[in-house]
Amino acid sequence: MFFAKNAVKTGATVPVRTRDCPADNVLFAFRLAASELNYDLDEARSLYMDLATRMACGKFMMGVETRGIDLPGEIPQRGKLFVSSTTPDICRQLRETAHLTGFSVSEPFADVVAVELRGEGLRMLTDAWSEALSSAAQAGVRCYLSAGEAIPNCAQLMRSHSLASLKDWVNGQWLNEVIGGQRLITHFQPIVRTRNPETVFAYECLLRGQDQEGNLITPDRLYAAARGANLLDRLDSEARLTAIQSASVRALSSCVFVNFNPRSIDSPHKSLQSTLRAVLSSAIPTENFVFEVVESEEISDTDSLIDIAEHFRMAGCRVALDDVGAGYNSLNLIAILKPDFIKLDMGLIRNVDRDTYKAHVTGKLLELARDLGVRTVAEGVETESEWRWACEHGADFAQGYFFARPAAEPPRSAQSSRDLPNVTFASEIFAAAAEVDAVGADLTSAKSLQN
Ligand SMILES: [Ca+2]
């Protein structure tokens, strides 16, 4: 990455990123800091043309890479949508489709189409465009949603959204209603002591939603909608608060594992503060809370992760690393994060009793954790053989359908001891065998004495 300082007469700083590809097929992405853009569309266009002429070698592509202006919390009842495309034919299709769907359309600048919106208009419009345009064409369309009449300036247009992400945002709006209507709930799944599965050591709090009829909404749907609607941060934060409050209301006496996605946090300290306030005001001792770092594979900023973990620890809570073994980053993160617990991914546990390679890898991870003094949870245990394997290889705790499914009311007894098969652990057999050897040795020596 290099900076083409003063690339144009306006003096804008233009960081230019190139990707590794043949010199005659270089892909350029221009990212213009919005604060540095203070000129009109024509100037912006000449800026692009100027840069493109100077940098083009063979084919090239150009685009504005931005994080995008945050879309409003919900669809405005009145507003204007500005859309543009670098392809005149696509602009024409946008204009015609909007017009045919019954919208009032104008063209404030060349190749920028403005559509007046009311009520559910935005949903109708994005649906109509999705049908009329190919997905490749949609990807190149930029959209800027204005809540009032104001025409966006150049900086705002630069930070507009693709049509696809606008559509995801529109489609994800139901999530706002779920969150606002307090229809997020927590289900609890027991984490048991591996050797005494009837003893619940902890409950993991798992997010669920409810629709207006009270039907369950799966976490996959909630998170997919949150990603599209730019609500990941809000959903993750609300999920934690719901979990802490639900556990508190039930006055759980065991540990409480709460999931925590560090990637979804835009402003970690603000989000942490509300979580820690909820912890401190709950009816559960602070030291019983364990925060599980999820989706660690996606984490690039390990410094802020360490910072977040340190905040939890300073408040008296503990930290777990989730899904260990699911990605390539886990070992690295164990060393960096120094978690109090690691949760072995269900992918490592599934058929571990029958898969020699898997058994070796999982066995070594358990050994490593033991050496480091980190406690282990085998996740996704579904069969007696998997549970037996986890016991024999020293996993401290286990979780999975074999013991109990998640439920709104915390399942009290994971597996009552009478339901469990009578298991003799390998280590006990070895211990017994050692005794027999010792007796054998004694008999031999006694005989030799007799003789
Ligand atoms: Ca988890």
C-alpha cells in the first residue's frame, strides 16, 4: 500500500492499494477519506480519470473502497434514494424499473438516479431492481439513502452502499422489531463434569429469538439478518445482556458461560461497560461468569482482544476460548489469550472414538491444556462412546446432546446417574492390572521363598 500524496489539484490524500496480480492486469482500489473530499461530482470524476490514466497498465478496475455510512436504525417513513452506476445502460435500467414500479424519479446529476420513497417503498424498489438486474450489475450499483430532501454531497456518495448490501439491510429490518420488542431469549445448555455427568458445572447461554406468534427463531437467522442489517454489534450486545439477566432471574448457582464476539464490537469499551454493569448488578457472583470468545478465526486485532479479556478478568470474570481446533488460529490464540477454559470444537469430538487421526490431535490438545493448567470442555458430545473417550483422555467438562439439549428452563440434571451405562475407565483397568501384577510378583517371591 502506498500513498499518492497530492495526487490531484485538490490535494486529497489517496491511499492506493494494489493486489498481487500480473502487471498488465493490475487491480486498483481507491479509497478516499471522506473528510478530505470537499469538491463536487465533476471534480471527483476528473480525479478518478486522472488517477486512472496515470496508473493504468493494460486492464484495470477502479472502485471506492469504503466502510460505508451507517444506515439508519430503521427504514425512514419518507426519504430519497440516490443510486448510480458507472455503466450508463445500468443507470437506464434503474431509472426505467423505478418508473415502471410507480415511483417518482429524477436525475439530479448525470448517471445519478433519485427516487422518492414513502413507507414500504424501499422494499418494493429493491425487490424490483433485484429482479430486473443481474447480480453482477447489482454489485456495481451504489446507493445512498437520504432521510430527508437533502441531496448528498460527494463525500456521502463515495461512502454509499452497494445495492446488495442495501437489500440485505432492508431484509434484515425485522430483527430491529425482534430486539426492540424484547423478543430475544436465552436457552441454557448444561456443561457437565465429564466423570460425573449428573453434576452440572455450568450453563452456556445460547441466543434464540421469538416471532410474534412465539415461534423460535434460530441464531443462524438472527445473525445472518444482523450482518446484512448492520446490527451485529447491537445483536451481540443485547444477546449478552439477555443472557446475564435470564441467568440472574433464575439465580443459577453454577457457572454461566456467555458468548462474546469481539469482532462485532465497534466500540469495545462502551459495549463492555454495559455487559460488566449487568454482571455486577446480577444475582450471580461475578466469578461465576465465563466469557466465551467466539469466531476467533476472524480476529485480526489481537491487541484489542487481549484488552477485552483483561477487562473481564479485572472485573473478576473468567475467559474461555470457543471452537478450539475449528480453525488455524486456535493454537496461536491460546498462547496470546491465556484462557481459563478452552472448548474443543465439536468437529474434533465427532467420532473421536473411531477416528485415529482425530483422536491423536484431540488427545494432544487435551494434553497441552493439562500442561498449561487450562481447563477443557469437550463440545458437541452426542454418543456414549464420545463421552467415554473424553473421560478417558482427561477432558474436564463436556457439553452436548448426549447430556442435554439447550432449553429455556435450564435442564437441572443432565443425565441422571441411573441412565448412564456402567463404565469402567481405562485408567481404572490399568490401576487394577498394576495391582494384579504386584500380587503376582508377591506370589512369585513367596513361592521362591517357600522353595
Ligand atoms: Ca459457544
